[in-house]
Amino acid sequence: MFSQTEAEKLAIDFLSNDWEIPQTEKDWFTIRYARQEPSWYIVEVGIEGFPDYWILQVYDTAECDPCYTFVSPLSGSQNTDDLQELPESIANMISFERNSQEMASPAKV
């Protein structure tokens, strides 16, 4: 098994490669949380100052599960002015993810 720091780097590298984020923009990503499990790490990757984040599993083989999860309290239908300060590639990534979230149907009482 490798270190938590290595797992965090692998998670950021995987996510940024998956979204084709330029190498120079990887510094925008931060680690919100990481925890070691018996055969993998759970790593939450976010952007400083934003509520959005991705949850990735990094296996003890140094590979990331390609089925990661995006979490955000915001939906794509909401204003995206908050993304203007981000590099275009990261703003597009978050905007796409927010738009892709399935909105849960309200419970009928």
C-alpha cells in the first residue's frame, strides 16, 4: 500500500486527466478529505472556496475507479457566476457536472 499523499496525488491526476485539465491548472484542486480503507483510499477532491467536490476510490494497485461521484448543493439551473474566477476548463467541468446531477423528485405527502 502506498501513502495517503500518493493516493491524493493519484486522485487529482486521474480527475484532471479524465477532464483534460491542463497541467498548469491542477493547482486549483485541493483535497477535502482522505481516508484509508483495507484495499483503497477514499479521496474527496474539490476546488478551494467552492462547495462542489468529487469522491474517488484509489485502489492499492495505484489505479482509480473510473466511476467517481460528483457532489454539489448547486444544480446546473442555478446561476454560474460563481465560476467566473476559475480557469475555463475547470469552470466548464463544474458546470457540466452540476448540469448532469439528477434532481430528486420532491416527496409526495
